[in-house]
Amino acid sequence: MRKSFYHYLMKHRQPAAKDDLTRFANAAYDDHSFPKQSEKYDEISSYLEMNGSYLESMTIFDQAWDHYLIDEKV
């Protein structure tokens, strides 16, 4: 069974943000409306475009999504 993107992202949380992925993970954790169960790119991307003011660029999400797909071997 495939894990949600949020579950993947939470593996990258750190107390002190070292890079864009860690900052994204920390911010998503604090975002109580983040679609935590979703495995769908379009759903998460749309959500972040409307509500992801904590992302400097959607490129950060796209890179994280690519790593998620590799980790989940989709």
C-alpha cells in the first residue's frame, strides 16, 4: 500500500530547517488543512497553489513530488 505524500514529507521534518525540503515539511506539518491522505499530484498541487504561501516556489513541491515517486516506486 502506497503512503500519502504527507507521510513521505514528514520524514524530512527537522527542528532546524536546513534546506527547502525541510522548510516545506515543517510548514506542511503546521498546516492543519494540508491534504494529509492524498496521493494525487493534482489535488496537492491545487491546494498548495491556493494555500501554500509558505512555499517560496512550486518548484520545491515538484522536486519533493519527484523524490516521493522514486521512494514509492510508482
